[in-house]
Amino acid sequence: MAHNLNFNAATGKYSFFSVQEKAWHGLGQIVADYPTSAEALRFAGLDFEIAKYPLYSKSESFEITDSGLLIPSREINVPNYYANVRTDNNKVLGVVGKDYEIIQNTDAFSFFDAIVGGGDGIKYETAGALGDGERVFITAKLPDYIRIGASNDVIEQYLFLTTSHDGSGSITVAFTPVRIVCANTLNAAMHCNTMALRIRHTANAKQRLEQAHKVMGMSCKKSQELSTVFNQWAKIRITDQEVLKLIKLAMCPNKETLDKIQEGLFEETSTNFKNTCNDVFAYGVTSDTQLLETTKGTVFGAYNAITGYYQNVCTYANKEAKMKSVLLGGLAQTRTQKAFDLCADFVKDGAGIFQFN
């Protein structure tokens, strides 16, 4: 699987850092202690700036000089469009409109400092740049965590920020709880649209980012809600057959497949869909992290069967594709949200929600 991390030819290093442990790709800088925001920026190779330059095209007509050379007759300004250029190496990262406002990497890191008042509570875990540096990301661990039951099944809380310099997307700040026992991102819980703040690159983007400390309040509120929900789910039993039905509904790609499932014609669905459902179910009943007191035969375990599949089993084209799928409203997030809703319905209404064989 390709990593798509930016390689900085000037420094000879990949634009990525991680605290204490190597990432799956084994690249970037590994640091022993949690860095400050300034150190994290430097370790991740994100200490570069972006400039917005006017965009020009060359005319196809030519003029003959006195020496007989053919040269383009003139440059043509492309109105209302600009090139976003990385100033340390003059790489063009994308074409943007006149209203696009650049958020420098330093501003993105300053956001994390601001939401905790510059205190010691937040810990920078990873950061990096993808492609030529057109997308950057930061993850930071928050002080609190959620404990499920009386076991060691603990969910840590993270804030995740990503922004692009190529005009392809908004600045996104998301709250994402992660189970320590399997590094499993539970991003979809409690309706993902309330778990993230998205800021467009327009005139007030920097101001909105500076005011985004409300995300900390949001994450605290959601963590309390999740603690109640997950601890309840860890006490409610669900059979393997019911888990399989839940998986089929959560992973269903379209109405045609749904109709076949509800008519008891699962074997007539596509081979890819059947294999995916079987892989999710296998993870849900055999993974070591699914055999804990809080997960084995529980609704919490059923939900984790799907979130764990997308985090630990499913293959992606590269790291950026995984990030988009799991954290930025892609397929993984959509289906884990569906799984969350189905688990909530099961707790409320029982197995009657599965009206099919």
C-alpha cells in the first residue's frame, strides 16, 4: 500500500513525525517525547509557507524578433484564478479562486494551542504532509478518556485536523475516539456531522479557526454521551446471527442489495458484498480485541466489528485514501455511522429491527 507522504528533497526526509512508535510505513521522524507545537511543525517538515500568485497563460500566436527568433506574442492573465505555490521549493500545489484564503501550517498548529490555552493537556502524536505538501494533517491526544466497564477497554480522545493547499477541500477539525486495545477509530458515533467542524478557505477562515475552541467543548460533551452509550451497549447481549444481520444492513451498498437481503436472498448478492460481510463477521467474532468482556457477544462488540474492519482489515489505495474514508465522510465513515444507528435501534427496539432471514 502506497503511503503518499511528501519527500522533501532539500532535507532528504519524509514530511511526517510520530511519537515513540513507527507508523505502518516506517518512514518519517520518530521522537521520544511529545513535542511542542513549534517542534511538531519542524519534525513533520511542515515549516513551509504557501503564497498565492496570479495565473498566466501564453498566447498561441508568435512574433518574429529582429534576430529571427519566434517568441510567444504575449502572456494572458487568467482572471480570478491563482496558483498556490509552496515558497521553499516553488512547487505549484493547486489552482484556486480569488476568494480563497490560505491557512498557513503555523496557523493550523496554533489552533491546537489556542483550544487548551497553551497548557500541557494536549499532546501532539502525529503530523505530516501528503503529495507535494498539498494536504497536511495533525492528530493530538486530549487529556481525558472513556473507560468501558471495569476492564482495560479504554477509549482515548483525539482531535484531528486536516487542511489542503490545492483548493480541494475545507479545513476539517474532527473529534475521533480511539480504542487503545486495537487502535480502532470510532469516528462515526453520535452522528458524524456533529463531530466535526468544517471551515471553507474564504475571507474569514482564519478568524473562524481562531474561534474554533468550541470544538473542545463539543468533544467533552460527546465523550460524556459516548461513555454512557458504550457502557450501556457493553451490557446488552446480541447473538452471532443478529450481528451478521446487522453487518449485512450496515454494509449494504444500494437498494437492490437491500431488497435481496430482506427477501432472504443474501447468496444472490454480489461476490464482493458477500466476501466483505463475511470478513467483517470473522473479525467481529475472532479478533482478540473482540473477545473481551465488553465486546464478546455485546452490542458494543457488534459496533466494533465494523469500525475495526475498516481500521484494521480493509485495504486502501494509500494513506490519504484511508484518511478520507475513515475520517472525512468517506465510505468507512458512512457505514460505521449506519452501524451506530442500527446498534442504537437494536438497544431501543430489540431484534425486531431485523425482519429478514
